[in-house]
Amino acid sequence: MPIVYPYTQYSGVWTTSQATDAVAQGKWPSPPLLRTLWTWGYNQVGQLGLGNTTSYSSPKQVGTLTNWISVCGSYLLAATNSNNNLYTVGFNNAGQLGLGNITYYSSPKQVGSLSNWSQVKNGYRHMLAVKSDGTLWSWGFNAYGQLGLGNITSYSSPKQVGTLTNWLNVSAGEYFSTAIKTDGTLWSWGQNNSGQLGQGNTTNISSPKQVGALTNWLKISASGYQTFAIKTDGSLWAWGANSNGQLGLGNQTYYSSPKQVGSLTNWLSFGNHGSATLITQTDNSLWAWGQNNVGQLGLGNTTYYSSPKQVGALTNWKIIGLGGSLEDYGTSLAIKTDGTLWAWGDNTNGGLGLGNRTSYSSPKQVGSLSSWIAVAVGANGSSFAIRF
């Protein structure tokens, strides 16, 4: 789909790929394009941000802002814009929206007045965020110490985790948290009943604790009761719950320390959610394993697999819809290199965005647009995306 740059001094019609390259090369100022927020699917507590609690089976635009840059969610939605403002909406029984109360909202509300949020990730009822200065913040439900504050007190407003300013990547599972620092070290805290903290035990921890002594961790993804990480050499590692083979280790054994998934060193990006795992390799091929009761692996069947299986033969998968924290849902979303959006798996609540409620075990294109740039999967088929 052509992209028309909105400022006359940089006028012209470009393809999505050309526009993205222009941004990367600094040829266009920020924000270079209109970036709108879209949601669909399950909406029982207003998490779609549409001002109601009606579920939809096709994408609907959230508000009129056109500068969104990131989105995540479960029974809530959290999104940042190009001004580094943070907005949340939806489920708020433990203060997880960060608004200083436990009131549910069906339209996005800004978290405070600060403009320095650079990254946000959600657990089931808690949130993690990194500010532009590298500090780590958390809020919401904290019964297992998942906020990393050294206690089990829940908070409805952001609280700083320690005083360090070297936090790089964060991710949250159902009741636990993980993070990587700028020095390549890996840290975890919170619930540890399945060994999901990677500490070699099943003891809960209420403050960040380093996982081993290695300094070559690059990317992290927590979901449900398991964790995945990619090292700087491209190798993939997994630990935690494994009842459905979701660790990809060829078995259903739980592990409380990191275990390498196969021997390949070309893993690129995550999309794990619940007990299903979706990951791309550097050649843009898509791989899946784990729970598959509603076809969420995209393999054309409902067979569970405990080792990686390639989804089709295409090598044009770019962004996988990183799921929320929960263990019990099976909607899958992904964006290809041409900017098209694809969906498969559970569609009970319209989470596939296909205009129906039919579940599919193979990828189906959502509409005909080729301008999607970010996508996330929430609980029970709440879906969130950003497009030009």
C-alpha cells in the first residue's frame, strides 16, 4: 500500500518498505508517518479502548491519535506514543493500569504526565516499564514479589525498582518478571513454582536476582509459567513449565535452569503466548511448538508438538504477535515482511479479526492492507495492532 508523507516539504508517494528505510536512514523527521492504533476481539472489561465493552471481529481504530509506536496487553491494553507518553485501559482490579486507583476504564488514560517511557510490558495483573533514562518501574498485583520491590505489596502507581539505570529489555509472565541489563546479564523475580525464574530452584523472589553469571543474553520473553531467551550468538534457551512441550526440548519435563533448544544459532524474535511458542529465524521462517488445541501453532492441525516445527515453507515472516502473560488462550497473529497481517488459532471472540468467529489452524490474511507495523495478543482473543 503506498504511503503518502503528510508534510509537504517531504511530499511523495512511497511504499511501506521505502518509508521504513527512509526513517531508518534519517531522511524523514519523527514522526515520519501516521501510526494509528487498532483493536478487536474480546472486550469484556473495555480493554480494546473503544469506550465500550462490546467485542468485535474486525479491527476498529482507537481514538484519533496518529503517533503510536508500541502496544501490549492481556485483559488490559498499554501503549506508548512518539512523545514517550504511556496510556493504559481495561482491567484494573489491582491497580495494574498505573492510574492510582482500581477503576476500570474503556477509553485510554495517560499514566501520569511524564514523557519518558521507552518500553512497557504486561504480566497478568502487573506491569513493567523502562524509562528513557534506563530506570525500571513496576506496578499492580504483587502477591509473589513480581514487582521486584522487595515486598508483596500491590501498588496502583508506578514504583521504581532499585536505583540502577542500566535496564535494557523487560518481559513479564503470569506472576513473574524477567529483564536483561545493558551489560548482557539476565535477571528474574516473582513467582517460581515451575522454575520459571531460571534460578535452579522453585523459590519465589521479591527482588531482582541474576540468573547465572553469563553476560551474553540479548532478548527475553516470558509468558505463562515459562521463559525464553536468545543469546548474542543466536542460540535459543528455555526454562520453566513444560506440560504441553512448550519449551521445545522434545519432552514435557519442567526445568528450573536455562536449557538450549536444539543447536541452531539463527533464532531472531519471539511470539510465545500461554503454552504455545512461535519464533522466527534469521531467514524469516516461522517455527512453532507446544499447545495446539485450537490450531494456534498454524500447522494445519491440532496436534501438540514438543520440538520446533516450521509453519509452512515461506520465509517472509517478520513480526510475531507477542502474547500477554496468561496460560490459557490460543489466538496467534503475525506480520509478514510485506506489511500484511495474518491470524490463526482460536477465534471464539473474534480475536483473529477476520469478521467472523471461526477458528483456523492455518494462517489467514486479515483484510488486504500492507501497512501493519506492530501487533500483540491479549487474553481470550483481545488483539492489538499499529499500522500506518
